[in-house]
Amino acid sequence: MSHKNYIKRLLLYRLCLLRFKELGFKKVFSHTLGNEAGVSAEQVRKDFSQCEISGNKKAGYNIESLLITLNEKFIRSEVRNIILIGMGNMGRAIANYNNHYIGTNVFIVAAFDIDPSKQNQKYGIQVFSLDKLSAVIQGFKVNTAIIATPAISAQNVCNQLVENGIKGILNLAPLILKAPKDVIISNVNLSAEIEAIIYYLNGRKDELDVE
Amino acid sequence: MSHKNYIKRLLLYRLCLLRFKELGFKKVFSHTLGNEAGVSAEQVRKDFSQCEISGNKKAGYNIESLLITLNEKFIRSEVRNIILIGMGNMGRAIANYNNHYIGTNVFIVAAFDIDPSKQNQKYGIQVFSLDKLSAVIQGFKVNTAIIATPAISAQNVCNQLVENGIKGILNLAPLILKAPKDVIISNVNLSAEIEAIIYYLNGRKDELDVE
DNA sequence: TAGATTGTTAATCGATTAACAATC
DNA sequence: TAGATTGTTAATCGATTAACAATC
């Protein structure tokens, strides 16, 4: 139905609008918002049109009503519970962010790690052994998880999550997970991002400098 | 020239090939690699064709020579120095990963934070005040940086980086940075990733259950 | 040979951009 | 009104997919 980039742009517009609101602005033009979000004004209007948000021909869009519409679309009034697997460096960083939620109204209710020495509360979040997975998922009615384990164990963890009813996974391990088609997986690989940037810089240098 | 997704797929193939090699495999078919990387066999062949890698009509591709070609394309023999700005939770997690490089042959040589109490070595990496930015960038010949500051200070940091010659930025702060067109910026926003996943799950539920 | 695989060309698909009418 | 802005339709662009010839 709606594509991934479109959804991410809407979430980005929401962040920009929150900043504008904080600065005291009441309305915004498509080119202003586009500039802030790094997309074209046409793209902004097209996106808003697609989710049935309308502005005023001369006066642009009302920030407050934009936010109401976007919040209704994305931000559930009730807190959404998610879980986190792997309490290495990245897992602990994410757990720490959780102090004021990992996303708007999104809360990590429990973390998991195979290392018994990590199964305590010193990260501000209860860390369980993986054999508690089923109980926690059912108890908190969780359907979304973050995988922050090493690559070697990520697929195994993913399998267990799927078996226990998880339907959405944010994967920070540097590999592509295999899962049934009805499970949504989003992959983030920071090393690959850095390596891609470095590649672009080098590539461009080759082109320009003719080494 | 070559598009972003294409480059990221090549980097992903490389990761998959490294795993295959570790498992003792010598050759691989386009559908095998595609399956592992989560793309179609045609896509794999097209990508390899585009970067002038060729296989054998019946015997697939030789893993070792694929890796040599990909390493030559992406992995510089000399270590690439990068810097990290912001030593909050995420910054510290990234600094910790640096123990065995943040990417292949990519090394964080220095970190920066405005908080004087963080300007010491306890993270396994030297943390400087931002007024040392210019000296460090010149001293280590750095052209790539990771921004892991809060959103509020990210644009200011970005400006300083650009002034000092940084040409590639991995931005982990939840906003879009403005920079000259010749600066490459890659944005990663974990909250938005999670919120997008939750949106997809809800959206699909609405469609199926007719609440 | 027959079957399987590569590699390239053409077709499709979808997203972005451009154009412009409507209108405040 | 004139100028600026929205919103929609058409055109473009590029990436992915399908098709298939070549060949091992």
C-alpha cells in the first residue's frame, strides 16, 4: 500500500513540525517544511495529499492540525511495549535511551541476554534469560523486538522471536535475517553505513583527481 | 554514478561471502548468495555484471576471487581514520565497538564531547573538547565523522565539521542536517525505524481484522 | 546431450519531478 | 488584482524484474 520511504518521510515531517511548534510557529509552507526535511516542496505536498491532509491555498498548512493528523496515524495513545535482545554495547545504549522512551509512546519493557552476569537491573531495565522469552512476550503482549546480539546468534534469536509471535523486528546485527513473509524486519548496519560513505568519498576523489 | 542501494548490496554480499568462506565453501551460485542476502538471483547477477565481476556458466562464482574484487573496491589497505562526536549512550557504544574497528580497516582515532568530565580515556579512546577539532582533523587526516550528539546541537557540530574539511558524515541524531552538496550525509534514526515498524504492524492489523 | 547457470537486453514497476490549473 | 501557494495530473527517471540467448 504505502511505501517505506513515504512512511519515513511522514515521521520525519512530524519531527520537523515539533521543532517548528516549539519555536512558536503556527503555520508552515510546503517549501519551508521541505527545506527542513531535506525533500522538495512538491514531495511534501504529494505526501500530504496522499494521506488526505490538506492545506490552504495561500496560508500553507496549520502546524497544530498537521501534528494531530500525524500523531493519530503514527502515535498510539496507549504505550507500545517492545523488547530488546542482546545487552552488549549497542543493547545497553538503546536500553539507556529508554529512560524517556525509545520512540514516542514506545517503551522497552524487558531485555534479554544469555550472559547470566547481565541478568540484573543495573541498566534501568530488567534483563532476563532467553528461556523467559515466551512468558514475557505473552505477559506484556509484545509483538515488536530489537535484536542487538552478535551476528552469530541473531538468526537463532530471530527464530525464537518468530515462534513466540513477534511480528516486527529492528535488526542491528550485520546480517539479513530469514523469517516468514508476514514478519516485518528492518535492518540497520552502522559499519556498512560508514563503509558506504567512505566508498563514496574515495570514488569521487578518483573521478576528480585522476590519481 | 552508482546508486546507494547498489553499493549497500555489494557490501552485504561481501559479508555473506565472508560467512560462506568461513564455512569452507569455495564457490557460490547467484541464487544461493541472493537467498542469503535477501535479494533475487537476477539482482545478484546484475550487480556483479555492473561492477565487472564475472562467474562461470555452470560453476557459479568463485568466492575467493569475489572477495578479492570486493575488498579492492571497498576496503582500503591502509586504515581509514574517522572521528566521533558526542559521547552519550550511543557514542559510548560506538566507541566500544571500536575495540576491533568500527568497520573493516576503519578506526575511530578520537572522540569529542562538550562535557569536560567525559574528556578522559576511560572509553578506550581519547575524548577531546570541541576546540581541538581542527587540530585532530588535520593531524590524523580525517575526512569522515560520526555525529552522535543530541538533536539540539547536531547542526552546530555539523557546521564545525564542514568548516574543518569533513566530507562524509554518519548522522545518528534525529534530524536532517544541512550541509553543502559536496558533503555526503547518511542518516540513521532508530526511533523512526521502530515507529515505522509499529505503524506497519498496526496498519496491517487494521486491514485484516476490520477492527 | 540435457540441464543448469550466467549475463544481457527488454519490460515493468514505482517513485520522484515537472508542469500547471485552481484559488486564496 | 497580482502574486504566491496548494493539489493534481502528466512526464521522467531509475531501479527491479522478467525473459531468454549463450554456454559450460
